[in-house]
Amino acid sequence: MNNPSYKKNFLILSVLGIVSFFLNISLGSVMIPIQDIIAVLFGKNASKESWEIIVLNFRIPKAITAVMVGSGLSVSGLLMQTLFRNPLAGPFVLGISSGASLGVAFLLLSASLFGGFLASSAITHWTLPIAASLGAFLVLSAVIFAANSVRNTMSILIIGLMFGSFASAIINVLSYFSEATQLQQFLFWSFGSLGNLSWNELLVFGIFYTVGMCAIFSIIKPLNSLLLGENYAKSLGIQIQKSRNIILLITSLLTGVITAFSGPIAFVGLAVPHLARLFFGTSNHKTLLPATALIGAIVLLICDVIAQLPTSEYTLPINAITSLFGAPIVIWLLIRKKKLVV
Amino acid sequence: MKNNILHTENLSIGYASKKTQTVVSENINFNIQKGTFVTLLGKNGIGKSTLLRTLSNIQQPLKGSVFIQQKALKSYTNKSLATCVSLVLTEPLPESQLTVFELIALGRQPYTNWVDTLSETDITSIDNAMQLTEIQHLKHNHFYELSDGQLQRVFIARALAQDTPLIILDEPTAHLDLHHTLKIFKVLKKLVAETSKTILISTHEVNLAIKFSDEIALMTENEFHTGTPQQLINKSMFDKLFPDEMIRFDKTLQQFVMK
């Protein structure tokens, strides 16, 4: 367990993490010289005041968002894969992301259905996250309720998928009846975005994220014994139902708050745990959890750099980048290893 | 009675849903003495696994109760039971990249702290378990690389590392050839002799059961008999084990022969 090669791997990943964080801050549509970025990072003045504002109020919040989104989604994916003992599980399968989308869809699209009631209440930065969290929480409550009356974890997986397609169907109906401008607004949200968060929003995001991540320490033991299956886990003294509910709760908290602030971001949650297993060659969660979080943060920081199309004025949707890179990685893993394991 | 590690009172086992109850076997009364090697015999589908699952609290009894160390099974928490009974099940392990050492180390979970740190006692237990089952050389292998026989000994080591007075194994010799079957029986017998643990297994190896067991529990359609192998032979109990069209039990050979 205290394999010395793990230390080396963590060292490499930490260096990679710092480099990609720095890269993420230094590249963008506006070219800022490296010495100015370093100056701003160490609290000194840059040679142009606008550069200072760009770095402090846009790029650093965006990089921190990328770290939280990447690590949070990846860890959620790992929890789902262990709980359902299914290598294709991820935060999306429980329908939590769809639930968040449904909340946002109701907020943005239902105006034309129900008249001016919602449209009149101004859509601010705050209403989106609240709507998304409510949607995620609603679907999660339904899934947990179902989970407690169904004993088989595979059935919960299917129930989650069903809730997901149910939510998608409602979103489709809403989209059909809504106007072009609102549809566009919803579409842009669903592309995913790491930017646009103010320091205040980042603080709220950070609090939820920290609560979720800290709670994971309490379930390292159940997660490890679940690798043997539920019956063995029970015989090792684990309370299956309770552990399962905690895992579901943490996942939905993390996924819900991330989707709320940055939109539904695909593939990170599914692909990163596999990268971590490949890199460390272990299933032990004590190693795998920090590894997954670290790799997730790095992956999203790099994806964001690519999405920026450095030095150009254009920004690609982050969701397009994660899928463009995520899908081939999963295919490559499958071909190379012949099979994916949990 | 003081020496009982496990006994049942009017136990009925089976499966219950909201409306129907499927009784697999009822009125099971037996007890197991500390430090014995007990085998559970019965034909396929008679309910051996159901009984073992009920005894280990994986499923609930329909009626009656199970007592472990004179204490009702119902009154144990999962955690306190984990220090009294350890299991080797027939179900295949979900795929993962656990190594042999990590798999056995999971047996220490009832004793480790909240982040599963292994203490020196834990490491010693794991090493002992590997030594007794002769699998030290496999320590760093992934479990999916092992043969069925090796894997079975790893499972036994995991149960041993859990350090419980009672170990229950469901058909530990299924899928194994004669050599490896014999090896498992010898390992289990050695454990009972050297560690004074109590071991209960279900098996189809009647001959080996007669040779190795301190006691045999026989499950038939309507009855449940326990006794030393010789007692059961003398009472012609083995004739009831299988329908007698094709085979019969030969008392002098102490084994089943074809008719």
C-alpha cells in the first residue's frame, strides 16, 4: 500500500498540476507577458492596469473553477464507478446532471409557456445556480428514495438513467415551445463554461466543494470494501444502506453545484478515474481518490487552455473539448487494455 | 452448552417477499462446538448456501433464531459481527486491480481506523494468514492473475486475517481439481488444529468430509442431522443424502458406489 512508486507519481502529477495552472493563467485571448503575470501573482503591479484586472478578476477565478470542476467531477465519477461496480458509471448516469439541466431549462425556457411570470424576475448570475441546484436535488431525492426501496445497485443505475431521459424529454418539450433567444441562452449554458464567475460566486462554489470533498474521507473504508461486493462489505462491518446514501449524497452535492456554476461538463467524470487507475495501477481508494482529483484538475486546466485557442479571439465551448478528447481516450483505453475495470 | 460457538433454535430459512414466502428448509436445530471442523453436506438446491447466508446474517431467517457465542444474531451490529464471523462466499469478486496483499488487508477493516491505516498488529495478522495458507509468494500479484485454487486460498487468508473465532466457507472447493481440493481441506484442518478456530464449510466432497470432519451436518428434504462421521455412518444417514436410484452408500468402503 505504501508503494514508493506512488510517491513518485504524485510528485510528477503535482508538478504537472502547477505547470498547467500557470499555463492556464498565462494563456488567453489577450497576450500578457510572463513577467507581468508573475508580478500579479505575487501581488505586485503589472505594467498595464488592464492586464492586472484580466489576471485577477478573470483568469485566476477561471483557473480555480477549472481545478474545482475537474477534480469534483472526476471524484464523483470514481465514487459512482465503485458504488455501481460499473466502469461506465459517471456523474451523468444518476440523472443528476440532467436534473440540473432541467432546473435551468425551467428557468430559461418556461417563460413563453407560463407568460411573463418568470421572465419578469430578472435572470441574474444567482438564479441559474439556484435553479440548477434545485433540479439536481430533486432528481437526487427521487433516486435516493428509489434506492432505499430497491436493494440491487444495478437497478438504481437504471433508475438513474431513466430519470435522466425523463428530464431530457421535458427539456425537449420546453425547448420546442420556447423562443429563439431563450433557446440560445439555454444552449450556451449547456455548452459549459468555466469563466464568468465572480469572486463572490467562487466563494459559494468553494464552500460546497470543500464540504463535499471533506466528506469523502468518511467513506474511504466502505469504498474499499465495496470492491469485494456488497455481501463481503457487509461481513466486514459496513452498513451498506448508510454508506450508499452518503456516497449518493456526496456525488449529487458535488455534481449539482458544479453543474450549477459551470454547466453540464461531459466525459471528465467517466474518463479521469480510468486514467488514474492506469497511471497508478491500483484500486485502493486511499491512493486513487487524491490521484483522481489531481488528474481531473490537470485535465480540465489543459482542456480550458485548448478551448481558449490562445492568442485568438475565439473561445470554444469547454464541453466540446472534453468530449473531443474524452471519447478517444476511453476508446483507446478499451482497445489497449481489452477491458475496463473498476 | 458453554462450548457452543453457534447454535440455532427452530430455524426456518428461505426467501420472503411482501406476499409470498418460499421456505427452503425448516425446523433446523443444531449446534457447533468451539474448535471443530464441521462440513455441511446436501444435494444441489437443498439450501446449503441459504443456510450459510442466514447464519452469517447476509439474509434474514423466516422463523426461529441463530445464536453466535450464546448471543442472538439479531442483536449484533454489522461491526461487532465482523469480529466474530468471517466469510468465504461463492460469488465471484467484481473486477478490480486489488493485489493479493490489499485483498487480504481488507479483512482487517473491522480493526483499522477511519482511513484504513494498517497498524503493526494488522501487518502481522496479514503475514500470518499468508503463511498459514502458503501464498506469500503471490503477495504482489493482482488477484485476477491467480488460478482458482490460489484464489480460494487468498480468500481463506482474507477470512483468517479478519481474526474471527468462526469462519464460514460456502463451497470452497467448487471448480477445483482433486489435488487442490485436498489442499484446501488440509489447510482448513490445519487451521482448526493450530489456531483453534471453528470452521464451517459446505461441500459436495462426501469422501473428504468423512475423512476430515469432526462433525458433519446432513441436510435432506425433511430432516437435518448432525454427528461425527462415524455416528452418521452407523445410523445409515448417508443413504438419505441422494435419491437412491443410481448410487448407494457402502458402509465398509465409507463411500458412495454406483449400483
